Amino acid sequence: MTSPSPIVNAFPPDAPRTARPRRVLVVEDQIDAVRTLSALIAEMGHDVSYAINGYAALEIARRFRPHVALVDVALPAGMNGHELCARLRQEPKLGPLRLIALTAYGSEEHRARSLAAGCELHLVKPVSAATLFAVLEDPAGP
């Protein structure tokens, strides 16, 4: 995928930029949401690619080799976000990949399913720019 278009005021000009640029894959089926989130992450100083379904995400991940994947749980086209995360964990060439569920589903059942699928975190939308920045800067990540 190509770099997302910048979004005016997506990230305040005086906000910190990353000290550790990472490759971040955003998987979200809502095109406006994926573009906005991708632009925000790029403004933080990260390299971003995105996919709008699980099958595309697998192909992009194999080429892009992300450090972090933000995955919506409710994806279309026959592979939900939990299935995608489980399949990403099985990809030996991806190495250490930080999987983060980013979803509107906030129940304990959904959190447990995200963890069982291999996610390290389960974030509920909407996520603030500050939270996203902190998650991507976490030294526990790759």
C-alpha cells in the first residue's frame, strides 16, 4: 500500500515523535478509519502500511514484516481479526510481532479471545493519540 495522506492536526505539532521508528501494519475494514489511523501513526514517525481485510493483511505482512500490527477484530471476507492474529503468529518469517487488537468490542469475553489469539493488548476504540503513542513506544515491544 502507499503512504497515507497527511491529515491536518492529526497529531499536535508540539507532540513527541518516536525515538524508535517501527513498521506498523493497520488492519481495519473501515477505509476512513484505516486512513486516519495510518496518517496519525505516520505523523508519530513510524512506517505504516494497511489492509482492509485479513487475506490482504497476511500478504502485506509477509512483504512489509511489521514490528507491530493493530488489528480490528470485526473484519469482513471470511477471516475475522482473531483468526488473522492466530495466522500471523504462525508465520515464521515475521519474527517477533507485537499484535494489538483494536476494536469496538470491550467485553471480557472479547479481551480473552484476543489474548487467546496471540494479541498482547486489547484496546477499545476510540483510542487517544496519547495512548497509541505510548503503546507504540513501549519498550516491551520489538
